[in-house]
Amino acid sequence: METIGSYEAKTHFSQLLDRVMRGEQIAISRNGMPVAVLQPVSASSKPNPSETIARIKMFREEHALDGLSIRDMIEEGRR
């Protein structure tokens, strides 16, 4: 794993993200001490779309609008 100083990381952040997207891990240091690691997001931490939809449906069943329409809420937000 390569270590890069914080100033260089800030200056070349886009290029570092490109490298991370290709699977590299990069440590970022400040004053010679490692403080962070840039690494790809693991596949297990990506949300499952069907699970997210199920959670939204459950939320909607538990939280009623008490007769308000979407149009009413939009108008209320504009005030």
C-alpha cells in the first residue's frame, strides 16, 4: 500500500480516486503519521434495491399523512 502526504492527496484527489476505483488502497499521512486509508467500497456495503423498497413501503404504512395531499405539503413548504 502506497502512502501519500495529505497535501499531495488534496492536490491529486481525482487521480487518487481513479486509482482506488481500479482496486488500489492508498494510505494518507499527516506529518509522517498515517491517518486514513482510501480503499474501494466493498460489494457487501452496497444497498440492496429490493430491501430498500421494502423498507420504504413499511415506513409508508407506519406513517400516515393524516389527510394531507402531496400538493398540500408542497404548498406548505413554499410558505
